[in-house]
Amino acid sequence: MSRTDRRSIATVCLSGTLEDKLTAAAAAGFDGVEIFDNDLIASPESPRALRKHCEELGLSIELYQPFRDFEAVPPDVLAANLRRAERKFDVMEQLGADTLLVCSTVSPDAVDDDDLAAEQLHLLASRAAERGIRIAYEALAWGRFVSTYDHSWRIVRRADHPALGLCLDSFHILSRGTDLAGIRTIPASKLFFLQLADAPRLDMNVLQWSRHYRLFPGQGSFDLPGFLRAVLAAGYDGPLSLEVFNDVFRQADPRPAAVDAMRSLVSLREAVGHADIPAPPELAGHSFVELSAAGPDTAATLAALGLTHAGQHRSKPVQLWQQGNVRVLLNSAAAGGGTRIGAIAVDSADPAASADRAEKLLAPKLPREHRADEADLTAVEAPDGTAVFLTRTDAWLADFTPVDGPRHDTGLTGIDHVALTQPFDHFDGAALFYRSVLGLRPEAAAEFAAPFGLVRSLPMADPGHRVRLALSVAVLRRGEWAPGVQDPQHIALASEDVVASAERMRALGLRTLEIPDNYYDDLDARLELPAGLLAKLREHSILYDRDERGEFLHFCTPLGTGSRVFFEVVQRIGGYAGYGAANAPVRMAAHRRARLGGAPTS
């Protein structure tokens, strides 16, 4: 294994004690770790015991960090800093770590003097070299005098010691928008370590941005592939290591967080051509959506939408409801917790390659019981527990015994999208999962003020927009008063004429979610829709949105008793590719009223 094939994670990325973090990192398949100083200080194990523990877990200790506020200081401060460094060298020898991360100073004792900084770093490197240790100097984006990698390189070059090199951190470099071209001019022998982190684009103090909003690669907005290509082109041959500070990760179970971290590294390596995994096969659409713990009111709603109970599974208590290409499975055997989306199925051009890709991205197959004469479908588990089936043909339909029943045509043409509200801790992990495993691409994210707090929404779709998912999450954790259904979900069914569909479904007894007149008065004021269209929208409680490319019409059903799931019927006109996010607060308030019985349904 070359060193650049080695994958490492800083213990600061994960929650728990140092022992928890090491166990989670090893279980996720990491080769090494960066030991964060605070984690070691809080551990009851001696450095030697930790070294042995890491060896037993198959983890090498790639870096000890951080050593702060060393350089460009007065003689008395320098003496204290050197004493402090010698004590840390003692710890590193016991740990078996040979590289110490030294951050550019933020100390009020320091002065702006590159020659003095180089002289003192040379002295530190000389002391380190006597102990078989290297010094990796890192420019903090908020460093008092040294805040860019090119400045840190000038100082390292001036210091001119073989045991002194650079640590390049993607956050510190990309957050400042520093030109990457200079990285290629740094000798490979001076690139001692590489730390990787993504982040959303935010306009805020860079220190606060770093401490609270870093993400694993692929979860943010930084060009991590471009950054990594530049570092590898310069000849870097050390491990790829993650260093992420994030308020959610600091509270989350370290085991799934470590899996997310590893998945992000595998995906990043794929982006730069360093991972041997199958490309995501082309997706043809949603094969089906399965509702778990589905009750009789869900079946009644499906019937009113115009779906037919078309089949009964031969060995499981699962019903097939269908209209054309719309297929919904009702599984009454699943565990309690109310009706919820238990599984989604996507039609893959190569399910075997999809499954192989998923496994290499740490999403192994879910165990499934099936009879020898039944379809052997592959499923993997998303971070929130949703099963994702990878299918190719409709062969699985043979597992259902046909059921004769009335057939209705309400104009449904397929499943437009599936919306999954994520538990607070899983939003970023879910986005990474669907992007990496299925090859879905994030679209324009939205953040809106809902009746009960801010909600963030991230739509994702395959390149052909045949498979669409909409992920959402409450931006902040809520207290005890949370009047919404926990983590609501919905299935959006496509129609070519949503008004006609609404009329036919009303005739079948569908109860639609009532939207207040104030909404339509505002539509009229803002958009001046044709009077006839506005009247139809108002009559059937149809919501409306438009952009420069087209229009979007949609209406919803109420939430069933004990259900997290509602249905939406949507019509896309022209090139509209959104999801009607502007209407979400109105819909949420209407669902609240309907749950309380404070509003009739039309």
C-alpha cells in the first residue's frame, strides 16, 4: 500500500472519549489517526498503553496535534515554549508518533518577523530531529501574522531544516480563496502532512466558520477534488487525513460518523482517479416506494388517489398498489412507529455494479429473507435507516399474486420525487450517501422559515432527473414543543394535468389539504394569474410556483392517523426543476391545522 492509499482521521472529528474514537475509526476501516492533544489529556490510558491499543486495532498514529503559539516570540517565551515542546516530544516517543503539527501563532507575545519565526522553527526542528521527530508547520487561516500556505512556505524555506516541512489543510487554504497554483512549486519532500475538510460557503468570521461548520469531503461547497489534485501533482505521498470540527459530529454517535468520514474519503479518491470502484450506473427511475407499518387509512388514501390494489405478495404481508408506473408497496408486518417510508427502489442499468459500488462505499447489502422462487433483490441501508433497493427490471412483480379490483385513471404518470426529512444528526451523512452511492447530484439548496423554525432543504437528482429525492432537516434542534409530526415524509406523484387529476380524485373521495384563501389572494397580488386558473387553484387547494424556466402546480393530502407520510400530486410545466419550496411553510401550517381538526378538508 502506498502512503497516499492510507486513510487517516483526526480524533477531534468524532464524539466520545479517545477510546470511543479509536474504536470507531478502526471499525470504519481507517489505517491511522491523528491524536488530538486534548483527547490524550482526558484519557486515563498512558501514551504507551494507547500506542499498544492502536496497534491492536490496526491503527498507526500519523500525527500528534496541535502545538500552538511557538514562533517569533521573545527569548523568555521561547525558552518556555521549547520546554513545552520537549515534554510533548516525550509523549510522542511513547505514542510512537513521529510528526508534530505546529500551528502558526496567534499569540499576543509574537511579532511580525519572518526571519525570527524561521530561526526559532529551525531551532525547534533541530530539537525534534534529535528525537526522530518531524515538525509540520501549518498556516491557520486566522493566524496573527501567517495565514496563508505560501507565507508558511516562505518561512519553512528560510528555516531550511530537513525536519521542518508543511502541513496543508484544505479548510485554511480554500476558506481564504488562496490560489492553488503555488502548491505545485513546493518540493514534495517538504509536504509533510495533508488535512482535508469541506465546508459550506458562509460569510462569517473564519475562526467561527472553522470551529462549527467544517464537513467531510463532498458534504460542502469547496472544490476538494481540485485541491487534492494540486497537492498530489506536487508529489505528496503521505496519508489522506480528515480534520473536521462540527457541532453535530461532536454530539453524534462516533460509529456512523466514522463511516460517513470513510465514505467521504473513498468518494474523494474516486473524484481524483485514485479509487477502484464502479462508476454509478445510469438510473431509469423509481421502481417503487414501500410504506412500513401501513394501516387501512393509507390504503384508502391510495385508492382515492386512483391507485389499485393490484397484487398480494406470495409470502409476505405486502400489498402492491399501482397506477401505470406508480407503484407503492404497503407492508403491514413492519415494526411500529407509525406509517413511514421504509424503502425506496431505483431502477439501475446494472444492479450488480450498483451493489458493488455501494459496498465499496461502506453501504453493504441488507440481509433479506426470500423464497427460492422469489426475486433476490439487493438493498442497502441509508443513514436514516431507509432501505434502498437496486433493481433493473420488473421481475420482482412476479412475486405478487394479481388481485382483481376496480381500475381508475386519475392521470398519474410516475413518481416525481420522494421527500425524506432527516433526523438532525443524519442530514449531511444522507446527502453524502445518496450522492456517492447512487450518483445523485445536489441541486440548489433552500432554507426557509417554517411555522416551527428554520428548515433546510437539499434536492438531489440523477443527471437525467429520473430519480429525484428531496432531503430536509430542521436547522436547529427543537425543545419539547414540536407540534409537527417527527421527520415527516412524502411521496410526490407526477401528473400531466394536476387540475384534472384533482377533479377525478375528488370524485373517488380524496380528502385534500385545505389551503387558506389568504394564499390565493397573495398569488393574485404577486403574479396576476389568469382568473380562471386562479379559481381552479383555489377550488382544489392547489399550490403554485414558477421561475424563469416554467411552472409548478401541486396539492397534498393530510397526514393519516399515526402516519409520518402524506402524498403530493405535482405537475411540472416547461423547464421547472424545483420542488415548490416557497410553498412549504403554507403547507406545513395547513397540515398543523388539519391535525388539530381546526380546518375542514375539501
